[in-house]
Amino acid sequence: MENGQLTWITNFIWGIADDVLRDLYVRGKYRDVILPMTVIRRLDAVLEPTKQAVLDMKASLDKAGITNQDLALRQAAGQAFYNTSKFTLRDLKARASRQQLEADFRAYLDGFSPNVQEIIDNFEFRNQIPRLAKADALGTLIEKFLDPSINLSPYPVLNSDGTVRLPGLDNHAMGTIFEELVRRFNEENNEEAGEHWTPRDAVKLMACLIFEPIADRIESGTYLLYDGACGTGGMLTVAEETLLELARQRGKQVSVHLFGQEINAETYAICKADLLLKGEGDAADNIVGGPEHSTLSNDAFPGRTFDFMLSNPPYGKSWKSDLERMGGKAGIKDPRFVVQHRGEELSLITRSSDGQMLFLANMVSKMKHDTPLGSRIAEVHNGSSLFTGDAGQGESNIRRWIIENDWLEAIVALPLNMFYNTGIATYVWVLTNRKPEHRKGRVQLIDATQWYKPLRKNLGKKNCELSEEDIRRILDTFLQFEETEQSKIFPNAAFGYWKVTVERPLRLKGIDPERAYTPREIKALRETAERADDAPPVIKKIHKPGTAPDPLRGLFGVVIGGKPRVVEYEPDKELRDSEQIPFLECQACHQPGYLPSPEDQRTAIETFLRREVLPYAPDAWYDPASVKVGYEISFNRYFYKPKALRTLEEIRADLLAVEKEAEGLLAEILGGVNLANQMLKNP
């Protein structure tokens, strides 16, 4: 079916809202009626030919006292859904009274199968019925959806001579119409559009980044796709189309199963409805959602693994209620968020004000480790995913866990203003647990911020899009894996650092430099004695004779009573400082994939302190127990282009112009003051 016809049908349905709902609803609420009605009419049309078979099957199942009827009724309907009420929408068109119509319409809705009930419930469509019935709009609405000039059924409408008057709408075409309606409603309410709707161009890019690099290794078989924050399901369906197309080009037979989870009720209903309309009944069953189904605290697929995963999780959104449900920070035992890594337990739990990185950790926990292709992941994040969280905190630990396991292939910086409701910088993370040989131990950063096409008309905050050429360019840059101005390649260790606490001794006037003070004495001294840079340091411990001095680790050699001894000083909290020491201080870490050993750590930290700290503070030391590992990815550091400085001539010209302007203003003000004085003198 041509696009023109699809657009015509979409416009017709879009117009029903204006015709029937104009005085009943504000524009932003049209969707509450039009979307569920579109779904109901399509399902109604699909079920028309098997209506009698379903009613007969229902009667015989009831007679036999069989309660578990779902499968048998699906078979009778020949679909993944059915309706056991005695009505079709056509029967309801001719109801005499408003009350009768409302009662019969409710009975009709109640007849749908459980999967459709869930869609109706999450749209909260039954809440609209009293308002529609009271205004006598329900009948008109049903009539409009049955208008003979459009055909929402998969079967063609024939003329009396048997020629086709209106072609049937296949599932794909129906899905396209429904998605187009959703998109129009979203863009009309573009405030919240971006929350549940990732622009098509971004989705296309993500699907390409997941599949293209391994396109030639796709074998015939079954593949599972997953999105942990699936919104209206656009990512899953675009990814599915991309995979099927790549397989078809290569003569492979693949079947694709979609899995998703979504917390927003209406969005979830749209996603499930869209899949049902596309004839993907099984996939619709694998979409789980509604307000009680938060991916973080109520994983719908624990223990499941997937071949390909892509997602656009919420950014900057609090997950405090999830955190409480999971037992608070100390009580979380969820293996997705508390992991074993290189002999230690890593907590991946982020600040409760922003849960976006936990969605990434959730995906990583669902990777397949026992298949040739493993898993590939693409997820969009904002800039905070690159650097928030101090060493040892959840966000940094997630980056560490991913990079030290060598799962991060690339991060792509997208143009600004790509999304509907935000102008912030966004980044696509690309992960896999099957890196090709030449990428092992390395991460590629791609700056695609300048590759876009401006939109003729803004959609909310979205003012640009990725054209086919832009997507190709990003993909080629990814696949070529070379250093260019927009592509930088680093060893994994380039993003790691040690956070080290550097101490200096507490120096107090008038103390005995040759004795140790107890904690209680030190507390009193802090309040009474005066600090000074040239005062003696306060000793808190004198070691047994024979202890080796190690001043960098706080073991200082001194002479007490004429004999050499080793002491520890009380640290001065006000002089305490911390240093971030890059892993690349360790020479071996420049090799792709190399992780520093405890020995590397000690050497690198001490070399750094001798070079950067001791020349300015010869009495400084560090506490090896305080060392924490952190990871951050600073795009700006790698892609920063300094602005050319202005010439002195330009600056001088500007200053002169400002001076002139100021003189003019001053003259005006003084003129005004003189005038006022004159008037006061000669009233």
C-alpha cells in the first residue's frame, strides 16, 4: 500500500478528533480517546471473519466447564487476541438510546481477551465513556471509525462487481498509521514527548551501531531483543526491522523475539497495542509494564539473557522509591547492582537522584556469555554518565566494571538539540562482550556533534536530525577505527585513576618534639596550642627500634634521645588534600587492556607524589588504605578546540567604541541633570 494512502487514513483519523471531541476535550487530551479507539477498531475489523467461531468456542468451553480458555479462544479467532461479547462495533452503530449504547459498548469492551484488557486499562479508556456518552458523542465516534471511505481492516473492501474499492491494510501498514498518530500527538504535546519517545534518527543510528559491525556474522536462527525502558516500543521495532533486513540481504532466515519493560501506563499501552496491531502477538505478551513494573525494583526478566539490547533510559530522574522498595542502600542484594569484580564486591548503586546508569548495569547483567556473538548494547545517556560519582561511588564503579571487563567499544557524542524535550548533550554508549581482536583493550570516542541536518521547523527543542549521510558517516568512523579529528582511540586504562589522600603533619608551637601524645592529649592541644608552619610536628606513635622508615607512607626517621627511631605524625585535617593520579602514570598501562597490579599502583602513586607533591611539601605522605579506584571519561578534554584569541587591534577598537558610547550616555545624563536644575531654579 502506498504511503499516500496511509497518510490519507492517518489524516482521516486525526480529523475525527476535531470533528467529535472539539468541545468535549482540550486538544492535549484527544489522544486519550483516539489512540485506544484506533486500536479497538483495528482489532474489531481483524476479528470480524472469525466472530461466530469464537462465540461457538466460548459456548462449548463454558458448557464443558473449562475455565482456562485463553489458548482455545485465540485459536478460534486465528489471532493472538479475541472478543467474546456478542457485539461487533457495527452492531453498536444502530443503538436507539444513549444508555443502551453505553451499556452495550461496555459489554463489548469487557469481551476482549486479557492482553487487550490490559491495553484498555492502561489507557484508562473506560474513564472516558461517561463523558462521551453524556455528550452523545460515543455513537458519532463509533460511526466515524466505521466510515465507508476508510478501511482499517486487513481485508479489501470490494465493489458490487468484485473489484477492489479499498485495499486491505496489512499489519505493517496499520502499525505505521498508529505510530504516526502517536508521533503527531507527542509532537503536539512536545513537553513530555521526549520522555517516552526517542526520535527516529537516533534510534536508527543505535540500531545500526548494534547490527552493522557484526552483519556478516549473523547466522540463521532466533535472536532476542530487549529494551529495559521501552517507551512506545519504537527502538525494539526499528531494531527488529534493521536486523531482518540485514539477514535478508545475506540470505539468512532469522526470527526475532522482542522483550521490553515500561513503567508509564499509557506509553506501555501504546507499545503493547502497536505490537498487537503489527500482528506480533507473542511480542506483545513479552512487553511488561505499568506503574508497578519499575525495571529497577521489579525486573520482569530476571535471569534472562538477550542477544541485542538498546534503550533510552530516563536521565536525572529520582529512583528513591525504588531504592526504598529494594531495602535501601545498605540492604540491596540485587545481583544486577552488587557485583563480584577482581576479587572484591563492587556496589554499582548510584545516587538516588539519578538512576540512568543503573539501566545500563541492568542491561549488562543480561548479556549472553556462551554464544559466538555474545551480546551487543547501545544506550543513550546524558553527559553526567561520563563523569559523575567520585572514585568508589556507584557511577564510577559502573564505568570501572564495564571498562575493566573490556565491554566498552565506543561512545558517540551526538549533536545538541537532538531530542524533543531537552537541549543537553547526549551520548550513545556501545558495548559488547565479544570485541573483535583489533578493538580489544581499547575504547573509541567519536565526536559527531557537528554531523547533522537542521530541521525546517523545530519539534519542541529538537532542531536538527541525523540524515542518512550523517548516520553513514558515524558508522564508517566507527568501523574504520582510526584516529582522526572526530575519532580518538585510547587504551582502557586511560580513563582510570587512583584517588589518594595526601596528609601533612599537625605542627603546634610549644610541644615536646621527642615524645608521643595520646589521642586525648592531641584533642586538647588542638584547642589550646597555636598552629605554625615552623613548629615541630606532633608525634602520635613511636615504633619499636628496628622498624624501617618509609616517609612516603608516613613512617618518618627521627632522632629521639640521641637514638634513631621511626615515628608517625598526627595529620593536620586542614592541610589534608586529595590527588587524582591517572593509571597512565604506570608505563605498562599504556598497553591496551593492561590493568595495574598492586605493585604498579604503589610505584605509580609514589613516582607521582615525588614529582608533583614533595617538592612543595617535603613532609607529606599518603595512606595506602585510603586509595580508591575511579573511572571518568572526559570528552571535552580530548576534543576541546580552543577558540582563536582576538587580535589586540580588535580589542582596542572595541574599547574605543565602548568609550565613545559611554561619553555619549554621560553627556545625555548631564544634559538631563542641567535641565532639571534649570527647572528647579525657574519654576
